[in-house]
Amino acid sequence: MFNQYQDLLNVEELCEILGIGKNVAYELLNNGEVKAFKRGRIWKIPKIAVQNYVLISSGLNQRTSYRDSNI
């Protein structure tokens, strides 16, 4: 999924990866949900930050496995 992208992404690539519009992308960047930085007026988004966001928002980063849960 991420292999085709450079290590630093732009807003358009973030939108493409997450399947979101620019308004939502800027909200994620401005509130720090996706860690990034600005060079002048241009957002630079580390690919690893997008990967982390996907893991966290999907719950895949939780250490509790299905086997260990009380279900």
C-alpha cells in the first residue's frame, strides 16, 4: 500500500492513501492526528506518520490479542 510513495508525502498523496478529501486531511494535520511539519506553506508528511495513523485508528496497534480478550 505504501511502497509506491516517497518517504515524505504531500497533502494530495495523504488524501489518496486515506481516501479522504482535502478538508479532512487539513483537519488531521492541523489537530496533530497525523504528525507532520510545514516548509513555508507546504505540508510535509512523513510516510511513517501516515502508517502510524492507520494503525492507531484501526486499533491494530493494541497489544491485546483476540486470544487474550474476554470474548
